[in-house]
Amino acid sequence: MTTVRETVSLNAPSNDIWSFIGDFDQLDSWHPAVAACETVQDGTNKIRHLTLGDGSTIVERLDLHDDEARRYVYSIMDAGPLPVRNYQSTIEVSGDGPNSIVTWSSEFEAADVPEADAQAAISGVYTGGFAALAEKFGAA
């Protein structure tokens, strides 16, 4: 399995950051690569369909949502343009006081590309989102 872990320190309390990014249904409200996010309930599973700026799509399933821990875990069901398979990821917000740390991490297998290329693609997704968060909240 391949792993990617990225973090960003922000100038805002963790509860403020979590209230902005902690809703699985709202990735399009803060990640610049996501043009639209539609969430549906499929039995006991919450599924989100992401449309990217180029029109390609990704389908993800929410595996765990914990507001108290300020964390959610999700899996990719259809990776669309991403060169990954068996992907599971966690987004979490930590910290007390005026600053917080957002961590976005994942484990996956590279799909039809070298492992380093898959890692770079996923890292780029995370850092793109973090750049937007740093613009909104300020980097600590």
C-alpha cells in the first residue's frame, strides 16, 4: 500500500475549521478542483458524486464521520481520473487555541502508473485544497 499524508497549519480555531470542512456533502464549497458535489443516501451508505472542473467525476463513500473527533473517513468507489484503487482517506482537524492543523491522509494502490506518480497526484489534490483553506483562514 502507498500512503500520502499532508498537513497545513491555519490561523483559526479547530472548531471553526471543522465547521467549514467537516461536512462530507460540501467539498465543492472549499476545494477548488471540485465544481459540484452531489450526495445521495444508498441504503446505509452516504455516497458523494464529485464533478471536477474538467467534467470528470469521482464517486466516494463516507465510512466514518465523527464531529467530536473532528474527523471523517471515506473510500473512493470510482476514481475517475485519479490513478488509484483501494483508496481510503481521512480528513481531520486538531488543535486547541487560536490555531489548528488539518491533516489529510490516505492509503491506496497505484493504478497503472508508477507509485511515485500516484503519490504526486494525490498529494496535489490535498495541497490544492490546503491552499484554498490557507487563503481563507491564513496560514499559521
